Amino acid sequence: MFDTLKKLKYGARVLLSRKQGEPETIDVAGRSTVIMHDGEGTPFVYLHSTLGEAFMWFPFYQTWAKQFRVLVPTHPGFGKSAGFEQIDTIEDMAFHYVELFDALGLDQVILGGVSLGGWIAAEFACRWPERVKKLWLAAAPGLWVDEVPLGNLFSIMHDRDQLRQLLFHDPNSYMARLVIDDKEDVDKMLNAYQSLTVLARLAWERPYDPKLAARLRRVQCPVLLIWGEEDRLVPPAYAEAYRRHLPQAEMKLIPKCGHLPMFEAEAAFVEAVVHFCKK
């Protein structure tokens, strides 16, 4: 699946699973990193949101895997991926991923992500533009728009109704209540606290990178900005802000969709990404 083990560097070990999409663990510069993968062809790396949607092989991953070699790593500090103590800034996340790509022998990839994952992808593409074949960002923070402040996830984390209202166009939909249910599940609560702890370290004092806007000119590849029209956490004004600094970018707004297009508008989201990446 990973071409040849001869290309692995820094002692990374890839244990090829028998089951498609099953999580595996590799060593990345001393950090145990969980990764799922399937498919063949051009490497396609998906960076997950703070929701942590790297704990299972979702249908949208499998749809992409029919077209690409899909890799879904879990960020340091999320789930069972180690290395949280080494992550203080969003830049640290970007450097983790260049070391992951080195370890897997990935010279160039299609790179994209949702929310926090999109922010990391943008930071990566600024620093190593030659390693990104195409870049897509969905609902990504990282910039700052004075007129439209970002939503405050931390202040409502205990209120599931408010969380659904912030993250979904229709907070009463089946999918909204499936993703954020009302059950008192200790494991889910602990995972949520863990994820928000990582996010707080990256964005508590300043939920954006003041240097990112000036650095976006370094991105050389085609770019897709894909946003839910009703995103209340990272409003579409942030897509417009990215486009001002990425003149080559095309933008797609998904109607009746909030902050999590991979769940609330899966078909439109997946189709838009595939269409862009296959051009």
C-alpha cells in the first residue's frame, strides 16, 4: 500500500493491515502516529477537524479511495496519536506532517482538511509548496476577519444544543443529533476534552496565525475553498479572505450546510473535492 518500505525514513514502521481502512501506528520522529489508508494512485491526505473524524473509516473516505490513495492520519494529541507535549503552535503541527510525509516517502500529495485540518494544510502549503500537488480547504480558520469574529467553541462545549446550532445548518437533523448526541458517554466526553485541550494549546490566546495571510502567496498549486453557506463557526467571510490571498483559488459554497460539510452535505462535499482533484 505504501509503495515500498525502502522509501521509509526516520525509522517509521508501516504494518499493512488486512482490513481496508483499519488504523495502524507508525513512528514519526519519536511520535507514535495513528493512520488509516486505502486505495491506489495519487496520494490524497485528509487532515481531520477538532471533531477527530479519524477514529473510523467513514464512507466519504472510501468514496475518495476509489479515485486516490487516501491517507487519514490522526493529529498528535488526538485519539491514540502521541506527541502532544511537542506541539505548542500550529507551526509544530505543520512540521509534524512534513516529517510524516518524509517517513512515508511521500514527495508530493493532494492535501486538504476540514476546520483545524484545513488550517494545518494551509500552513503546510506555505512552507513546503513544492510538496503539494493540489490544496483544498474546507471551513478553515487561520486568518482573521475583524468584521466577522470566529465562533467560540470553548464557551459552549458543555451545551450540546448550542454546539449543534453552532456547527450545523439544521441542528435538529438526524445527522446533527448523530454526531452530537445527548447520551452521557464517558469515553466520548474524555475524547472531546482531549481534542479541545489540543485546540486550546493551538488557539486559546489567538485563534489565527497573524503571519499566514502574508505567507499564502507562497502557495503555488491550484486551490479549492469549500464552505457551508451557513457556517456559524468559521463563516464564509473567511473563505473570501483566503481567496484574496490565493488569487488562483476557486470557491464553492454549499447551500443549507454548516461547519461540517463532510457530514451535513456529504455528497456535494465529496463530489466537489473529487471534481477539483481530478481536473
